[in-house]
Amino acid sequence: MRKPYVVGLCLATVVVGLFTLAGAWAQQTPGAGLASVVVPTKIDSGDTAWVLMSMALVMLMTPGLAFFYGGLVRRKNVLSILMQCMMILCLVSVEWLLLGYSLSFSNGNGLLGGLEFWGANNVGAAPCLNAPTIPHSVFMMFQMMFAVITPGLIIGAFAERVRFGPFCLFALLWSMVVYNPVCHWIWGGGMFSNGHLLGPQGMLDFAGGTVVHINAGVASLAAALFLGRRKGFPHQISPPHNLPFAVLGAGLLWFGWFGFNAGSALGANALAGTAALNTHMAAAVAGIVWALLDWRKYGQATMLGVITGAVGGLATITQAAGYVTPMGAMAIGVLGGSIPWCAVTYIKTHFKYDDSLDAFGVHGVGGIVGALATGLFACKAINPEGGADGLLYGNPALFLVHIKAVAIVMVYSFTLTLGLFKLVDVVAPMRVTDHEERVGLDLTLHKEAGYTVID
């Protein structure tokens, strides 16, 4: 009997037990959710149009991620990356409508939402407390695209060495067991909101720095450690096979991120404008910083460094986009370009874990830095209704709240992700065979050609 079999069964038992208890608690303690509370207000056509456009922009980020990741792998595996990203778009969309949205945003308790919205039940034209000027259905669709791209980010950690079927099963389970609860904790009225686990001051996460980037980034580290290194890592791994593909993907991600962050204002308003400006400036500064650090260390700036830095800046500013000044955003951009660079250049090299496309180094580390930076740079004057002052504005409590929240999400995501990998590996081996890895996943798993030729 393989060791993962025993560990997987034990963890599965624990997970099922926790969710059973949470579900029972959710039915006994109504009123903890946010999206189910309808407020008497008028639908605003401008706000609705902007959030619909933002939803489309965020949806575009997943194909953008496919090109970004696809350009960075070896040519024999490009199609497998595109396939994984597109299947994530399909699978998680279905999961979100059937169950995920309800577990994240409906009435429940501090741990998990209930089943009020399963199958889009009770989701219609009326607004909800989260978004009082747009239809509930539009809010649900906007949040769906966040749920889609989050497990997609994890693909970067195990690129070129995971089997497609087990990957699909893992993505579905991870969305339900990891993403939905964390989303509920922060955005759905759960234990990280005001007056719950973290005290009177809840966590500030404007657009998903913790829900998306820390969550997926830490899961990426667990994935890389569980699956082990690619054959030949690090000395026999080829450089990115198609940097123009990766640049195109990075550009689509940057473009879509305006919907990600500015759309999270949930209205066509001044806050959306501030979030858009902060998003762009943090990405621009981080791209410059990464290029300069590469230039100093290697004697030349690289295209790969610029796009990686820009994505790092985007991941780092996400949590703070609607809470900080433009100068604060630029400071966060410096952090988002330098600290993930150190993680990718030194920490990964020192510990020799194979995070293939630096999902942990960029999104995990960037998300952690961004969450802590929000506790430092947040300024209530930027967002009087939903924001708070951070440490630099005389409120150390917010910084402490963010430290606690980050630690809890990191432990939860890492532990549950590792358990899910071991559980799925029992059902069907996660890692490809040596032959499949050597020939490439495009031909061996999908019988299709990206660039390789089918004989």
C-alpha cells in the first residue's frame, strides 16, 4: 500500500467531516452571508455596463494566462498548457453556478456559505448587498471569473508533468474545498469580515490579493513539492520556447487586470478610476524594477524579466488597489518587482524546488507582500465607505489583522492542497510517466500537435 493512499484517505475523512459540520452549522445560523441580503435601491445602467465589461475582461485573463504560461514552457508541451487553462474555464464555471457561488456568498456561518444559491437559485435581476446598483446575476458572473482564474494560476507550478484527467479532478475539488471557503471568509461575510475572527477590523482585500493570489500561490508551492522536479531540472530545462507568446499573454493579463481591480469597485465611479490608476502604476514600476535587477545581476535586461515583473506588480497591488494613493501604489510596485524577484532568483535556487513557471514566486510571494502592504499603506480617504487607515496612517491594528489573515490562509491552502493532491493521486496517478514527459504532453496526452508533428 502506497503511503499517499493512507495519508489521502485520512485527509479526505477530515475534509468531509469539516464540511459536513460546516454545512450543518450553515443551516442553523442564517444571516451571515452578504449576497443574499437585498437592499432597496435602483439598478444603475452605467454600473451594470461597467461590471459586465469587467466580467468579460477578467474572463479574457484565463486565455491570456494560457498564452503567458504556454510561451514559457517547452514547445512539446505548449498545447497541454492551453488545454488545461481552457478546461479550467469550462469546469470551474459549471462548478461555480451549481455550488461554488452559494458556498462562497450565501447565508451560512464563519466557515462556509449555505445552499441558498445552488444552481443560481434566487439569483436574478434584483441587487444584493455586495453590489447594490447592479443585478445579482451580474455580480455572480463577475465573481465566477475570479473563481476560474485562481486554480488556473496553479498550473504554472506543475507545468509539463501532470496528467490531464487527475488535473481536472484536482481543479474541481480545489475550487470547492479551498477557494470557496476562503472566498466566503473574506468576501462572503465569513470569519475575516468585520466583527468575526479577526476582531472589529476585518481584512481589506479589494480585488483578491488573498482570495486569489496568496491562495493559489501557496497551493502552487504545495503542488511543486508534491510532484517533484521535472526530469533534468534545473540544468537540462530549455528556456521559454516562444517569448512573443508570453508577451502577448502578459499584455492580455495586464489588459484584463483593469476589469479585475477597477471592476471590483462594482460601479462606474471614482473608486474604479483610482483602482485602475493604481493597478497600472504598480505594474509599470514593478516591470522596471525587475528589469533593473536582472540588468545588475546578469548584465542585461530581458523581455522575460519585464513581463514577469509586471505580472508580479499586478499580483501585489490587487489587494490594495482600492485602498491606497497612487504614490502608495508605486511603492507597492517597487515591492512587487523586487521581493518576488528575490524569491525567484535566490529562494527557489537555494531550496531547488521546481515551481516551473514561478507561480509561487510571483503570485504567492507577490500576494503576501501585497496583503501586508495594504496593512501599511491603506488610506481611508481613498475609500471612505469601505476602507481603513493602515499602519503608516496611525492604525497598527489593520496591519496585525492582515498578518493573522495571511498566516491562516497560507496554512489552510497549503495543507488542503497537499491533501487533495495525495487523495487524487490515489484515484489516478497525478504525474506523467517518464516516456510521456520525455516525448511531451501534447502528443502523449492529447494526440494533437502544437508545433510537434504527429507521425
